[in-house]
Amino acid sequence: MARERVLITVKTYPTLSQSHVELVCTAGFREDGSWVRIYPVPFRLMDRDQQFAKWTWVELPLVRRTKDKRPESHSPADRNDITVGAKVPTDGEWRQRREIALQRGRVWTDLTKLIEAGKRDEVSLATFKPARMLGFEWQAAEEANWDAAKVAAVEAQLRQRDFFDAEAVNDDFRPVRKLPWDFYYRFADEQGRESRMRILDWEIGALYWGLADKGHPPATVLEKVRAKYEDDFFAKDLHLFLGTTYEWHSRAPNPWVIIGVFPPPIPKQLELL
């Protein structure tokens, strides 16, 4: 089976799974700039030497997911057979990262065309450049805690040590905490169409809990998250990595969500224009 080389650029905040304990939506670019989705990836249950960081090249055997009509969807043929390679640096105004993400593959600027292409099952992962960023928002999650049935299924799997292909899970392993807030970006595309999309990037969850665990009041935590994702990122050459979910790919009027944020610095030549 052929091995593929993928630059990991997307890892979403973990969710509980009744079949895999925890899952992370993982995606990235092939060397030609085409997107590939890798699922399932129980990231925190993998061996330490295989827990790749974002913007790291990995090599692994992939097979097409036949039950998933989204064109980029693949599964690891063996999730224990992953070779982690070099990380792409950010020097030179993120030159190498920009080349792979913004030059080798397509950058969408018209949301209507992207939605239509998704409904034709032509694309389910995309790099998107908003014309204008309008704001960063949050609202309380509909459920403060994970669904009880999923928690029970996860606990049962953790008790069944031979469930896993890799070494037994550490006794101190605990499922990820559920985020009490949903975070969103509002933006307009090149046609002026305004949208509000949920942000599912792992990094926003890690930022939230990192601040909360330092003892900051909830209002301070949310303000610091806003400052990072609005004040900081809006001043960059912000691009969004978008994806559709398996459940809503064909059902929702707009099935796209933000699965990654790409905020390279604005190139100096653009600043002079």
C-alpha cells in the first residue's frame, strides 16, 4: 500500500466518540497543495512519538473512506504506522507555509461558489480568504457537559484495555474537557456576503483552558481569547481553513465550519501598496 506524505495543518478540538474514545478532525496538504482529511485519529491515545504537531510533515498509508462521499476523506490503514517528519518553520514571513497553503492549492474568496461546489461533492476542505473580518463572538454552549451516553461509552472503552491496537492507555488518562463556550468569526466574502461560522480549532480550546487554569475570572478569559483572535489575528494576513462535517455536508444550507486559522504576517510588499 502506498504511503502518502501530508503536511498537517488542521487539528480540531477533541470530541468524544462511542467507538474511538476521542477523535480529532485532522487534515492537511499533500505536496501538490491538494487537501486530505485523515479520520479517525484518536490523537491523545496515540504513542507519544506519533503525536504530531501542526505544520509537521507525516507519512502514513491511507485508504479512501468508502462510506464518506466527501472527496478528501481517507482513513489511516494502520494508525500505529505513522512517521513524523520535519516541522515547516515560520521564518521569512512564513514563506514556506504560505507557499504550500496559499500558492500550491486553491484559495477561495466567494462563499456562494464554495457552498455550491460542496453540494456537488467536489470539495469539503478549503482555504478561504475573507474580504473583511467583521468580528469575533462567543455564546454559551448548548450543553455544559458531554452527553451522558457518550461518557458511559468512553468509560467502558477505557476499561477494555485490549480495545486499543497500541499500548494500554495510561491509567491517568482522562477524556478532554468540554468547552463551555462556542466561538465564532463573522466575516464578509468578496461579493459582500456576510457569514457567521463556528471555530473548532484545537488551539482556541487550548488557549481557553490555559487561561482558565491560571485562575483568571471567566470574563477575563474570554476577553483574552477575543484579543488573540480579533486584535492580533485581524492585523495579520488572516486565512481560514474550512471544512464540512459528515453529518451536515449535504443537509445544511451552509455546511462549512472553521477548522483552522492561518494568520501569517502581512508580506511587506503588500504593506507598501
